[in-house]
Amino acid sequence: MIASPFNEILSERTEGLITGVKNDDIFSLSRFLKESKNAVIVEIKKMTVFVVGMALLFAINFIPGIGPLIYAFLAPAFTLFFLAVEYMAFVLMRKQLSFSEQRRYIFKRPILMLGYACGVFCMLAIPFVQFFCIPLAVVGATLLWCDFPQGEERITNN
């Protein structure tokens, strides 16, 4: 939450450098409030899905015999999914995608998002590199968006 404004700016500037298009929108209080409301709603939905998912995984862990095996597979997979959701959100929320549209964007590119999330996960596992991980993950997510924007499936379907 504390780094979120910085990450939004970092994502916007990264996209501007890559695409060459600068965002020259002037500040508007009404637009800020609307975007803030949408951001809070998306964050609440993300946190709800995360808490419910982790609670279900925790319950699965108590199934005798097979529960810990299922948990050992699903917990890292769920964590990787949420790493992709969390860091892709900075660019996807700037593009004003709803939470369901963000999920669709991520699920349409499972191998790409899995690779991205694995890279972020590995960086988070290295002591002292964690400090640099968040800005690098935001830049990486923005670069992914620039290479694979949401509109590409609309172009290929027509």
C-alpha cells in the first residue's frame, strides 16, 4: 500500500519509455476519486480471493494422507498466481480493467504469467535482493503489457 503510488508512476513512466507515448493527462480530482474507488474495489476483491483461497488450502492440508501432497502442489501454484495478479495489477488498473478482466488477461497467457511469477518468486527468495524486487517486478509487468497488450485478441478475432 505504501509503495503503490510510486509503483503506479514507475509503471506509467516505463510504458512511456517503451512506447514513446507520454501520458499528458492533467490532474483531475474527479478522475482521481473514480480511479481510487475502482482501485479499492479491485484490492478488496483480490484480498477476498486470496484469503478464501488460503483458507481452503489450509483446510486441504488436514485431509489425512493425501492432503499435505495436494497442499504442497497447490500452495506454490496459488502463490505464483497471486504474484502475477499483484504486480500485473499496476499496469492493468491503469488501463482500467476490472478484476475479472485482469484475471482473464492473466489466464489467457498461463505460460507467460507462470514464467513471470517464477522469476519474481525466485527474486523474493534471495536475501537483500527482495528490496529491489518490487520495482523490478513492476517494470517487468509493464514490459509484459507492452509486448502483449489486452487488445491483441480482439485484433486476431476479427
